[in-house]
Amino acid sequence: MKRTCIPAIIVLVLSLIVAVGSQTFLGACVHEDGSFGACHWACRAILGEGALLAALAVLALVLKRERAGLYLAMIPASALGLLTPGALIALCKMPTMRCRMLTRPAMTILFALALLAALVGWLLSRRGEK
Amino acid sequence: MGRAHLPVKNLLRKPGRTAALVLLTALLAASVFGGSVVVGSLRRGLESLEARLGADIIVMPAEAESKVSFKNLLLQGTTGAFYMDASVLDAVRGAQGVEIAAPQTFLASLKADCCAIKVQIIGIDPGADFTVKPWIEESYSRGLGDMEVAVGCKVTAGVGETLKIYEQYTHVVAKLAETGTGLDTAVYCNMDTMKKLLAAAEAKGVTHRLTSGSDVISAVYVKVKDGADPAQVNNWLNGHIRKVTAVRARSMFTDVSDSLSGIARAARVLIGAVWALALVILLVAFAMMIRERRREFAVLRLLGVSRRGLRDEILAETALCGLAGALIGVGVAALGVFPFTTLIETQIGLPYLTPAPGTLLTLAGGTVLATLAVGLLAGAWAAARLSRTDPGATLREGA
């Protein structure tokens, strides 16, 4: 397997965890009265961002010549995911709420790792092109 | 190329083998650092709770199911409301051996402004209180006035903001220091404010389940006189005051301390097992690595590298792998523990307060050194085995 493929595989795995996790084991809670807050919509946005990252990772695996550019596109996509819970879309205010104690830290770590992997992938791909 | 770069070149030449060794040492470091931080946080949490509750005895209504719901209220911030007639306070104060008796009244809000969760409201008597008041005074020394509240560090409202409880507007005057317990999610007010909130709660249909119509309190915190036996005072209170339960605070701490000891013991056993396993795997891995590379080492020996030089070469490789693994392991454990502090605290259900930065740095440094030492031990053992083989024979048998 080519070395430049490894970061794409890592991003694919991370983005799948993000997408599935945001709606299941890492997702926000539903309030006691059945309603949901802004954190619910933050998780919906994260689902979209995870799917986008996954699509970019699959394309990077398939399209060898465009790989460096696709890795470059993954960097702002990961940054967007990093900023979504809390900064772009508000979460619950109490630190003991599920979205604050689980969703946000988990998504921050996952998107930060994806960003790092994308950066490494871009550097490796660029070196390969030279 | 000088021999100084040989260990780095060797490690980079076989990335799979290097990655496996680094991963193994990272596992070691992560288990030690992560486990130590969690156990350290639990210990600090218990110390913090003991410091906050200086009471010898806590008197509460018999309906409070003695310690169970009360313990949850303190440790996990579970909302609860149980009441007894305020005349219990006078009865407690009249008991022999009681130095100070301070009342507290609890009320669970229906819903905080921000989220769909209830917040515990605790009314204190600033004149008599000796448990919460010193803690509040660390952040606010003027004393809680009418409709003024102090909030735990995990309550969203900040100083200067208004908190609406049962349609009553209260003014936040202080945000309290973290304790790692359920006290962090509570709101504190004086008894006059509490009476208004209780009346507002009644208006909303939340009853106190008391029909006497007189003032109500939820608990009395008792400090016994010097020389008095807390056990005797506790027995007297249980025997002479009807419909209440007196619980010694120490017994509550002992329960928590027992749970903590159990967790600490399990963590120690787990960490020990991981270390023993990792040490065995490292020894086997190094033995296999040396066996695989014996021709390479034999050539080096025939080229004039001394036994000592060869040992240094192996130890340098081990040290590099160990250092990288230890740093990665500590980093991974930090990522797995620190962002999820609140989650761990909620799941464990015990007081949890992260150690001070200095302690954390010491723990991290100690973990790196210990991991490095184990790696070097395995490397030294492999090097000692290698030094006993004859390079000429090795090359001949491999030809």
C-alpha cells in the first residue's frame, strides 16, 4: 500500500466515527420533556461534516493524481468540524450536560486528529509529486 | 556516516518493527499515567469533600432514607428535597455535647434557565453555618443578602447575572471554587430567600409534604464540643428526637473511602498486569529482534565494533523507542482523561478533582522515566544475551 494512502484511511475511519457517533454514542441528549436544544442541531451539522470528510477520504484513495488537493480540502473541512460544537453552534450551558461533557471533547479530538492526518497526507503527497 | 546516527537509521529502516515497539511502550505509559491521574483525582476529590464538610453529625428526616439519597445529593449533585419541622433545630441545639448546630434547607428547581435539568438549591443560615459559609467566603465575603445566591462552579450563571428559579429572580453574587462533588452543581442562598423560593414552589404545585404550616428545614449539621463523644451524641439524637435520623459524617466518608480504595486497588492490579504483560512482550520482542538481526550485529563486531559498542547501540535504539512511546502514551492518556473529566466524575459517582498542574507534571515525568527504565531493562537483557554469542560462528551457521 502506498504511504500516501494511509492518512486517507485514517481520515475515513475518523470521519465515520464522527458521523455515526454524532447520532448515537457521542450524540447530544434528548431533554426529559422530549424536546431538544441547539446541541441537537450541532450534531446534525457534525453528521454532514463527517460525511463530507468521509467522501473526501474515499476520493483521495481512488483519485491518485488529485490526492494532494483532496488532502488540502480536508484541512478546512476538519477545521469547520472542530469549530462547530460550541463555537459555531451553541451547546447547552451546564458543563454536566452530555453535549458538553462528551460530544464536544470527543468531536474536538476526532476532528483535530483528522486535521493532523490530512496535513501529513498533504505533505506526503506533495513530496511524492516532486 | 558516523556510528552516532546508526540507531536512528536502524529504527527508520524498519518502520513496522519500530512502530510495534513504540506502540507497546506507549500502552505502558498510557496505562500508568491515565490510571494515576484518575486515582489521584479521586483522592483529591475525597479530601476536598472532607474539607468542605466539617460536620461531625448530620441530622435529617427519617424519610430521607438515611444516608442514601443524602450521599447522592452531596457526591453526585442529585436533586432532592426532604423536610422536617424547624423545631428539630432547637431540639438538636439542646442536646448535650452539641457545640454548633446549623440548619440547611433543600429545594430542587423545576428547570434551570439554560437546560432541561434540575438544579439543587440549598438554603443556609449565615449566622450559624460552619460548613458552606467558609467556602462561600473564599469567593464572596459580604454575606448572602436577600434574593442573592452563590452558585457552584458547574452552574452556568456567572457573577452579576440573574437566575430565575420558580419565577423568582435571584442575583448571582459569587461563583464558588471547584470541589469535585455534587456541591459544584448547587445554588446557595440564605434562609429568607429560601422561604420565598419555597413559597414560590408551593404556588407552582411543588409541596413540602409538611402540613404543620411552620418553617421547614432539610438537615442540621452538628459540630460536637471538644471532649464530647460524637457516637454518644449521635445515639442521643437518634433516641430522643422523633422522626429524624442522625448520621455520623465519618461513616459517610468511610463508605466513600471504601469505594475509593476498591477502585484504587483495581486500578493498581490492572496497571500491574499491563506492566507485567508489557515487560514480557518487550523482552520477547527484543529477543526476537536480536535473533533476526544477529548477522547484522556479527558483521558490526567483525568490522571492529566492541561488545560495549554493540550494547550501546541496542540501548540507544531502546531508549529512542522508549522515549517516543512514553511521550505518545502520556499524550494519549491526557487526551483520554482531561477533556472527559466531567464525564468520568458523573460515571464514577464519587468526588473527583483533577490534581494540581505541578502534581500532573510530576506524574507525567515519573511515567516517562519509569517507561524508559523498563525499555532499557529489556534492551540490556537482550544486549547481554547477544554479547555471549560468537560473531564468527553466527556468520558461518547463517551462510
